[in-house]
Amino acid sequence: MAKRSAGLLMYRKRRGLEVLLVHPGGPFWKKKDEGAWFLPKGEVAAGEDELSAARREFEEEIGIKPVGPFLALGSVKHKSGKSVAAWAFEGDCDPAAIKSNTFTIEWPPRSGRKQEFPEVDRAEFFTPEAAREKMHPEESDFVVRLAAALEKKG
């Protein structure tokens, strides 16, 4: 069965639309940039509502409790088969002040040493154009959908 994830795309309006993206922590992602930024998201537990999972994951990865209203952005499917559902909400934060949860892995591989890493090592606000360049390709549709929905709202 394909995995299901859910996430939230925080946006703000300064000199135009900006969206908050996160960069995964840990050694695998350390030197990756383009295509390596995501909206804060995580796996939906069995029986869990997708929006509840998205809110929980946002708070775990950013350290901020998200407050709606939430705008549904639909879902996308990764090449791996994983489905990601997303919502957007208007908010603001200092990306340098995020507080992410952590995970532990054996590092370096086969060393027997366990190391702890933040799930998210940094966050940043991007314009829609910059976000589409930085984001994982399948998830960049969420930014396009958000911009279209906000433009339609007026």
C-alpha cells in the first residue's frame, strides 16, 4: 500500500506572495539544495484525518501551532507512489527560529554510532518562482494552486 503524507504550506504577503519551505535535516540532504525543499509534511497514521496529520507535522517540524482557516490544495503523487495532500494557511514566522523534532540513525553507516539530527535543518520564505525551483518537483504544483486560488479570491 502506497504511503500517504499530508502537509501545510504557510504563506504570507509582503511585497507579494511568499511561501515557507523546509529543508530536511540529516546527512543525506546536507549538500542538496535545488529540488530538496518541501512543505512541512509527514505520514498520515492509520485512521488519522489528513488535515490533522498535516497540522501535527507542521508543529513538530517548525515548532509553531498552525492556525486556520486552511485552504485545500488537493494532492499530488510522487514517483515512488506516495500521495501527498496539502492545505495552505496565511501566517508568518522567523524561519531562523524554527524548532524541529529530531530523529536518530546510525552515522556513519555501519559505524555502530548513533547520531541525532533535526528532521528539518532550516526553513525559508520563497517567492512562488523561487519556490518552484527549490521544491521537490511533484510538490511545486501546490504553489501554483495556491497562487491561482489567491488570485481568484482577489
